[in-house]
Amino acid sequence: MKCKKIEMRTRKTGPGRKVTRNHNPLSSRNGFTLLEILVALAILATAVTIMFQLFSASLRNIAVSEDVVAASLKAEAKMREVLSKEELVVDSWEEQTDDGYRFVVNITDTLQQKTDSLPMQLLQVDVAITWTKNSKERSLRLKTYKTVHRQA
């Protein structure tokens, strides 16, 4: 086994003073201190935690948007069903579906004073859909207008 020679270096620090110091080539390693590693780990842990929280929030938002899209498709289908009736009259009713959606349909005569002299009548069709998801009640409302022949 070979032994490396440890050199003694001296340097002057002031007038007539010499400071002697051991210079070991093995002790001058380039690397990170424990404190630097701990700080880097703390920063990394914070960044990873923030990323997971953002990912979790995105998944929740995707689930909510899927529910809204499904409800809007059901509400649009109900609106088409109401508008496709041959004789649309002023009316109001509620329906409950098997999958937990509740519809409230209101058909009202709108702008009645302005359309009294016309052979046509302007009806406002309002479809509201309500559903519960994760103990939160959500709702969506669609509204449109349709002209029909005035009933005698």
C-alpha cells in the first residue's frame, strides 16, 4: 500500500508572519454538504407536493365537467322533445329520471302585449335540470323561444 505524501504549505498573512497549514489532496473533494442536500430535498418535496395537488384538482375538475356535459346533453334532448310537439301550449311540469336527474319544464307566453294583434304567439321554453353529485346539488338551465299559431 502506497502512502501519499502530505505537503505543508505556508503563506504569508502579514508582515513577517507565516501560517502553516496541512494540505491534503484527499480532503479537498468537490461535493455537496449535508445542508445543501437537505435544502435541495426540501425544495424538491415542495415542488412534488404542489404538482400532485394541481393534478388532483385537475382530476376533480374533469369529473365535474363530465357531469355538466352529461346533464347538458340530457337537457338538450328534453328541449328537443318539448319543441318537437305539434301543439305547444303554455304549460309547466316536472319529471324525475331513473339516474337521478330532475327536469322542470316551463312554457310561458312572452311578449304577449306586443304579439296580441298577430296570428302568431311567442312562447318561451325553459328547461332546468338538477342533479346531485357527492352531496352537492348542481343545476343547469336552458332557455329558447318558439313561435306558434295562436290558439282560438
